[in-house]
Amino acid sequence: MRHIKLITALALTLCLSFTLVAKPKIRIIATGGTIAGVSATSASSAYTAGQVGIQTLIDAVPQILQLADISGEQLVNIGSQDMNDEVWLKLAKRINVLLNEEGYDGIVITHGTDTMEETAYFLNLTVKSDKPVILAGSMRPSNAISADGPANLYNAVAAAVSPACKGMGVLCCMNNQLLDAKTVIKTHTIDCDTFEGGPSGIIGYIYNGEAHILQAPMNKHTKESEFDVTKLDKLPKVGIVYGYANASPLPMQAFVDAKFDGIVLAGVGDGNFYKDVFEVAVKAQNQGIQIVRSSRCPTGPTCLNSEVDDAKYHFVAALDLNPQKARVLLMLALTKTHNWQEIQEFFMKY
Ligand code: DGL
């Protein structure tokens, strides 16, 4: 009889200890977007992003409370087409404090999808932790029929508590998929499966609340990054010029006249310029404005010294970065150097 009592007491203690084991501490930082959007009617495609607050988003997915010790904060509530340097700097600094000083085990950021890939890449280069940092959004507003936000938020928390996501850099979690910050790209204006991982594909996926990692990012990121925004309250000015047949040199000239620090070209093919634009680019480079050649092509590298003699003009080739991500890296590179060869090395590493 005594044995039975002992075994029962032991079993109860074990059960109690399992339930009392602390869940991972996850902070959800809300910035707005469609995931916080509201449409006039659930069937309407007309909606406004950034209407619903963080607590409403958390209350809509009570199941996340089983995964983690959840708390939230509202950084901004904007459509991500209005994302800007000020929010990026605030976000990076806040995440570093939460992860490195306040003991959080992971971060989820709710964000619009329009510029999610840019914010993800900026954070990939400025977060100083290997703990999971996961961005989630949605393509349908919060009150739409079959809204995709709640599932994306649940999956993002599942990824944030998963040890498998540690050291993977900043990830985006959309449509059951995990995509890394360098290669993630929004490919479709309205479809829920809009995010893709480019030629290297997705990093992993979430299934039944479990994160499955398929591959690790090849580039340097987070703790290995040389970029530090702690002491920065603004970023260098870098614009993007779109290339096309018979292109006008006026947009590039306007950036030069406005004394921008760098200009990225979304060039045709392998980062080529129309001759009038090329002329302005050479002058800009000679005035100390760093030119980076990227491409309007959705996939494929912009190769160094291929159709354009970069060494001769001191241009930088964006390699695997599309124009919007080349701009992010050039902004951060210019906080450390204006030397074109050192900047090219950053493009080879990150
Ligand atoms: N205004 C867009 C944004 O906030 C809506 C797109 C979305 O969040 O899915 O990025």
C-alpha cells in the first residue's frame, strides 16, 4: 500500500513539475499592416491596414498562450508602405534590449507584407542575438472570410519558441512557410502564397505547431554582422532608380542634386543602364555618391565586372541582392565606409 502511495505522489510531482515548467518568454511587437487591417465587410477586398491593436491580435489567437508566455507592445500602427528609417532604428534597438537585457527568448513582429522583406533584411544585419526573430503578416484583413493572419501569427510564435529556429537569422513566417531575410521576396500583389525564397527556396515550414528547418542561410547575419545601430539616430540617404528602354537620366540626377549618399540601379538584365543614365552614374560616383548595380529581373545575380567594368568606374555589383535589399545593405555599409572595394566586400558577405 505504501508503495502505491509513493508512486502516486511521485507521478503527481512529475505532472505538476511539467505544468510549472516556465514557457518561453515571447514578445510580440506590432507595427500595423493588413494583419491589423479592417475591411468594410468580410467579403470586401477594400480595407485599411493598421487599424487593430496588438491586444486584439493576441486575443484573436488564444492558442498562442499554450505555446509561450506571451506579451505584446505596439511600436507603430502603419501600412508598411510607410515603413521608414526611424521605425527601423527603433525596432532594431528595442529587439536588442528585449533579447539581450530583458531575458526574452524570442520576438515576433507583426508587419505589413509590402516592405516586410526590407525590414527583415535590415534586422538580419542589426539584431545582435541568435534567438529567433520572426516577422508575420497577412494578405487578408483581420475580419475577412478565411483571414490568414491568425494562422500566420500562431505559426510565427511556434517558430519563435522552436530551438530549430535559433541561429537562422531573421525569418518571415507566412502561409506555413519559413523564409530567410536575405532571399524572401513578395512575388504577388494579392495571393496568400505571395512570399517565395528565390532560387534557394524556403528555409523551412511550420506544421501542427512545429517548426521544421530544411536548410540554413549561407550569408552572415545577426550576431556575426559588423553593423551596429546602437548609436545611430539616422541612416545614410540611398535611393533606387528603375532602368528601362530609353530611360530618362532625370531621376538619377535628382538624387545627385539632393546630395544622396548612394544610388541603387534596378537595371535591365545584368544590371545595365541606358547610356544617358550611365553618364550621370559615372559623374555621381566621381562626386563620391556610391553607385550599386542591381537588376529589375526577379531572379539571378548582378555579376561583378561582367557587361559593366565595375573596377573601372568604382561601381559595386549587388550580386544576389535585389534593388530594395541592396539599398538596405548600402545604407548600413555607408555607416562604416565610403570605399567602393570595402562596400563590395560587404555585398560578398551579407
Ligand atoms: N498596406 C500594405 C502593407 O501594410 C498591405 C499589405 C499587407 O500587409 O498584406 O504592407
